Amino acid sequence: MILTISTTHQPATDLGFLLHKHPDRVQRFSESFGSATVFYPDSDEDRCTVALMLDVDPIALARSRGRRSPDFALAQYVNDRPYAATSLLAVALGRVFRTARTGRCDSRQALADSVIPLEIAVPVLPCRGGPDFARKIFSPLGWEVDADPIALDPAFPDWGDSKYIRLQLKGDVRLADAVNQLYVLLPAFDSSKHYWQDSTEVDKLLSAGGDWLASHPARDTIVSRYLARTGGLTGIARARLAELDGAPDEPADDLPVAPRSVPLNMRRHEAVLAEIDRLRPDSVIDLGCGSGRLLSKILRTNVSRVAGCDVSTRELARAAEHLHVENMTERQSARLNLFQAALTYVDERFAGYDVAVLMEVIEHLDIPRLGALEHVVFGVARPGAVLVTTPNVEYNARYEDLVGARHPDHRFEWSRAEFSAWADRVAADNGYRVDYRGIGDTDPALGSPTQMAVFTRD
């Protein structure tokens, strides 16, 4: 298989910096299933094109199976495993352009953070669902999609089309986002994987999917196909994505999916980031940072010092992976601090920040433990501002299939009156002022699905 990425950004040869692959070189990378070659068919100031060519070796792929894989003797040389081409291409793409996927480019960081004109072409791509499926998954991401079916045999037009398409994408997209989208979406075209999948595959999906997958109108279909219809893993992935947008889980299928509104989780992020922008702090700490989704967005702002903590070491490991900590430069690493801590115990590492964020955190504590959190955050750490978000239980009536709390770990969910009574008392006891915001679509009677209190120190 071959895939090309082109740009007309001026100078176009900057594409080599962003991909960390020199335009004047042909580079070959060995894979367990063959080899991947990177070269530049075009490279000048006006237009630059990089090509990734994958040469699959079925014998090498068969011999690379794990020790615990079943031995099918000669069958492994003739079954369809070596021909899960999109899966193989996605793995090669992820490895060859590993650094580009992180969005890091020391010599052109401003460009790496910017959208640029891109054109992506895959001349032959297996696609179950045809051109309509390609448009269904790429158009919502801002791409102009040109997908043409390839005839089974041009000499016999009555035979109809093959399962392959010719795919071309055009759009103004950040290169790192484009590569990560391809990494996730290519395997979704034929629902096949060339390797055994476990729970780490869900982590890879959510890490590469970022925020665009959570808000994609066809996300359930993408998840199901990316995981090769592995029911258990698909259920886990869908549950974690549903948790992100605060909505009840939905069944996955390959039928057209109605467009969604912006997920609630993304609206929470936007609201918190808007307050951070308004406050213009030099330092921010995310208390209960989870997998680091909000941290990744704060790191894209002008905040000089960013920290995240969580009581779960597993969540911190996910955050480090999501933020690509191992690939950070020394300057980037010095700007970020991740550490494990419980918010109900005094910790000197909480102190010294202009803004602290408690996004969807307090409802995970037993109410008798809230006093300890109040003392730690508002009484001892005393940041200049504290942003607290929590569900509005009144709005739960809008979720028709919801039974009980929105999340099984929620120890309580407050009404607007209960939340404001708590926040007013905390502000008065600790020398803060407090204002309230609604996040999400507002119901005249029930309010917004998420409520936010903005504490500022007197």
C-alpha cells in the first residue's frame, strides 16, 4: 500500500521538519511484517509530497506470531491475516511518524501547532461501505472528501465495483491531528486487525482519538470497526467515550448515525479554558486530572507552569501517555508537573498556583470527606482562583434512559440550590468570592447539565 501527504504551505519543504523526515533522503524502516519506506516524490518551495510505501511480507508476518497464538500449520500462510492491509498501514504510519503524531517540532513548533493546507491520497484502499462510508467518517473532521470506487475489472463493467476505493482528502488541518486521524480511521475501513487485541488497544484508540473522536457523529461505528468488532473491547471503549460526554451509552452499528451536538465534556473543557483565559494566570493546577485531556489543552495556552495530580496512578500513567511525556523536550518537561496525591490530605505541592481546577471531582467524594477537601484546597493551598464543576442533578430528567446517578462512582449529585449553598459557605469561610456559570444546553426549568462555581480570593 502507499499513502501520500502533500502541502502547499510556504515554504512547502517545512513538511520535512514537521514529519522529522528529510526530503533529500529515502528512509527504510523494518517492521515485523515487512518494510515501510518514506520518500518525497515532490519537494520544492511551492509543493511538497511525502509518500509512505508499505511492502508486506506474508512469510515474515506469519513467523511473527506470538508464542501463545494458535498454530494453524500451513493455514497461517494462506489465510487472510497478511492482507489486513489497512491495519498494517496504520501500524507503520504510527511508528514511522511517531514524533509527528505528538505535535512536537522544536525547530518549527509554531507551525506544528497551526493548521496548514494538506492533501492526503490513498490510491487503493479496501473500504466496506464504499465511498459513502469514507465521506461519513472524514467529512465531519473538516476534510473535503473525494472517494471513487474502483471497478472490479474495467474490461467487464457489468461486474460492478470492487471493495476498493481511491481516496483523496483536502483540508486545512494541523498535521499531528491529520496523522492521528489516519492512524485511527484507516483500520476502520475494513474492520480487520493483523494482531491480537487486548485492553491496551482501547487506550491507544482514545489517546490517538483525542477530542475529535468523542464528538464524531459516527464514533460508535468507528470504535466498532477500529476494534475489529471485538465485542468486549468495543463495549469498554464506548463506555469510556460515553463517560467523556456525560451521555448514556448508545448501541453501535454500521447504519448512518444522526449528528450529535457538541459533547458535554468538550463544553466543560471550553468553559474552564475560557475562565482560565479570562483570569490570565501564570500557573494552573488540575486537581483530579484523570487521563490528562484538559491538561493537554492548557499546555497549548500561554500558561507558564502547569501541574496535574490524581489519586490513581493508573490515570496518571494514561495522562503521561496522552501528553507524550517521554517525547517532551527539556523545556516542555520543565513546564509540566504530574504527581500522585489525594485531595483530602494537605500536600505542599498543591500550593503556589494562580488557578486550581476541580472539574467533575467533588461528586466522587463521600460528603463527610468534603470538609477535608475544602481545608486542603481553600484553607491551605489557597490558589488565587478555583474553578469547580459538578453535575446538576435536576437536568438528569432530560436523560430518558438514565437510572440513578450519571456515573456509578458518583457519591452524590447536587441541585443548583444545594451546590450554591455549599459554594457560598466555602467562599465565606475562606475569604473568596464566588460566581456561577451554566455549562451545556440550558433548560428553562431544569438549568444546565453542568454547573460551575468560579471562586476568586478576596
